[in-house]
Amino acid sequence: MSENQANSSDWGLFGRPLFQDPKARALSRVGVVDVGSNSVRLVVFDGAARSPAYFFNEKVMCGLGEGIGETGRLNPSGRTRALSAIRRFQRLAIGMNTGPLTAVATAAVREAEDGQEFRDLVESETGLQLHVIDGKEEARLSAQGVLLGWPGSYGLVCDIGGSSMELAEVADGVVGKRVSSSLGPQRLMSVKGGKKARKEIIRSTIQSLHAELGPQHNRLFLVGGSWRAIARIDMERRGYPLHVLHEYRMSRKAVSATADYIAQNDEETIRAKTGISSSRMKLVPIASEVLKEIVRDFRPHDIAISSYGIREGMLYEQMPQKLRDRDPLIEACRFAEAKDARLPGFGRTLYEFIQPVFKSAPPEHLKLIKAACLLHDVSWRAHPDYRAETCFNLATQANLGGIRHNERIFLGLALLYRYSNSALTAARAESIAGLISPEEQRVAETVGKAMRFGAMLWLQKDAQIGQMRLYPKKRVLELSLSQDAVPLFGEVAEARFNSLAAALPATPNIILNQ
């Protein structure tokens, strides 16, 4: 792309192209400041372009929108805190070499009488221009954030802030109808008439939004800090062992039960159990009333938490289609391998070597097997006694998109057994593994044993190792090694191959090409 073309194009809120090359696989550091009604946050993205990692992520609870329903103005102490946070973020960005920060503001700054005054103050003191986005644009960007994390997703995206709530349809990779409302918990706090009046406003508003949107696919994605806090409480109530909010699922019944749990329990008690901040916890009871009504009215079959929203949507907007079409999980794993593995590129060789053993596996398992092979060596710096557990934690705790909780566990177990031939011993691993079926656990263990053996035949990344073949009817696992790989097939390698055969189960048959 020429400089003139770049200058003449509309690059949205960033004002510059982020992906100069449609084939780009890596993203240079990009910083976004999000000025919301409740918090001000700096996120710096880096790493794999299709699955950007959070190089830096810091928020300050400012409460800009607190009391706006009564005064029509930004909260004075919130303004002070927000300006201080933005000054800090601007200085941090210089040290992190992000290039110019992009700053967006939502409902509070958009609607406050002194919103423009605050924007002018921010620009004069920091040089940072605050881009104010309207409600429907906020809905669109949030929905695009969901598309970044969930390729092929469809349904309804609901983004809640302090002063507003937006809904947007997604299907076939595009955003459809969008609506915005004033159902933010900060704004609802100022409703006169108590809980009864507030409930009526919530109900009538949601009914109106539903009528405007029309019939919906029965899937709901939840974006926003208050939704994440409710999900964290739901985890605590259920005793759910995997504390990863992204892709966490709730049923309609669970939402209702958790809303009741919040209403019936002391806020400080809930905070002590969940670690939710006091400023966020103040909003949670009202937010739970809103969510309960949304679920009652729209009746989704599937409810999922998304950690991706406006900021990620801004990135997705600039991605060329070739990049959007890539799998975010595989891209993140490929990037991790390139950065941390001892022999970058061997993961692909390893996958091609072990894949014939799993040729009958469903596509979703094959994707996870490929991801595991790419990650099989990225934790080599961990202490040998803890390497298996480190690998398990990497998969189950990493900030990854395009992967469900049960898939995280499958991937984690496969990596655990890549480094350990013994049964699960870590109490945490045992409790989390219980979230997938015994059969899936067995398959993951077999994948781990296959990688454990294949890693013994470590040559150049494009070297010909040989091949494995599984004959299911005969129950025979055949190994044919290339001449270059024969010297690598010692006593330990043979023991690992036999262990893999036993796990299938199959009879081992070894062919050495001398």
C-alpha cells in the first residue's frame, strides 16, 4: 500500500493502518484508552495479530458516571481520578513504545453536560484526543470484539457499562441490528421509587428493545465488567474450579439462582469470597436485576461471558479478511512457539507425525492436537519437577480466544502428559479435569503420550522423522523411522512408544530403515 493510499483511507478510531500487509501474522504494540462510566483502562495489545495478547492491562475505578442521572454532569472526584489515570497511561505508553494512544469514551462523557469540557481538559493536559462514540457504535464495536474471540459466532451481544447497555446481533461474521439504552447500573441507582420502580423501568425498556430487534437466535454473549463480576459470583456459588471468565457459560436457571444469591447475601461477604472491588460490587445487585430480566425476556439457550469488547472490536475492524479467517487459537499458539520454543517450527513436524494416530478424531480434537503440538515445548524453562503442571496451567489459565473451557482442559491434560507419564497427582488438575468426560481425558492422555514420544525424535524443523500408522481393526500401531531418525530411537524412546501403544491400546510394530 502506498503512503497516499494509506492517507486517503478511513482507518477508524486509530487514524492509521494497523495491518499494513494482508498477510501479516504479528501486531506491533497498539495502545487503547477506554474511558467508561465506571472505569478508565489502558490496554496495550501485542503478539499474534489474529489473537492479540494483552501486553499491558490496567484499570482505575473512577466512577465518572456516578450521579449523572441526578446532576447531568460527570462526577467531580471521578473527573480528577480519570484525568490522573490518563496522565499515567500516557506516560506509560511512551516507555512501552506503543506509538500514539487511541482513546475512546462512552456513555458518561457522551451524555454529560460537561462532557466536552472534560474532553478539552484531557487534550490540553495530555495531548490525547477523546473519541466519543454513540450507543449504536458502542454496540457495533462490542459485537466485533465478540467476533474476534469467537469465529463463526451468532446470536445477541449485550454490553453493559455504568450508564448504558447496548444490544447487537451477530451472524456470519457481521454485525446486524443494534440498539442502545440507559440501563446502566450507575444510572439506575438514581431511579426514584426504589426497587419496584426500577424493576418496572428495566422490564419495560427490555421489552421495547426486544420489539425493536425482533426475533433472536437463542444465544447470548455478555460483555462488560458487571457481567463478569456476576459470572465470578456464579462460579463461587457453584464451586466451579476453573476461574477463567472468558467463555464461561451460564444457564437461565443459573442466572436466576445467582441473582437471588446476590440479593440474599451481604455484599462484603460476597466480596471476601470473590475478590470483586467495592466500587464494582456496588453496581452488581442492580446489574443482576437487569440480567435476570434480559434472560427472562429473550430466553437464550446459551449464555457466554466474553472478555473481548470495544477495544478488541476496534482491532477486528481493521483486520483484512485473510487475517479474520485464521483460527485465533492456532495463531496464538504459533506465535508462542516462535517466541519461546527451543526449536520453533518443530511443532508442525510433530503434529504431522502424530496426526495419523488420530485420523478418526473429530475436527475440534484435531485443532486442539495441533495447538498442543505448537505449545509442547514453550515451557521448557520451567523446573523439571513442575514442568508438567506448568504446561497444564498454561493451557487452562492463558488468555486465549477461540477455545471453550472443556477444550482448555483437554489441551492442558495433553500438555501435562507430554511431560509426565504418571497419573494426575496435582489436586487442582484433578478437580478441573473432572469438567470433561473420562473418555475425553483418556484421549488427551493419549495425545500427550504421542507428543512425549514424538519429541524424542527431535531433528531440524522440516526433517523427515518417519511415520506412524494405526490399524484400528488389527489394533496395531506401526512405526517406520527414517534413516536420519534411527540413531534417535534409543531405549527411552522405545519405552515411550510402547507406552503410547498401550494407551490406545494397540500392539507396537517397529520398522527401522537402516
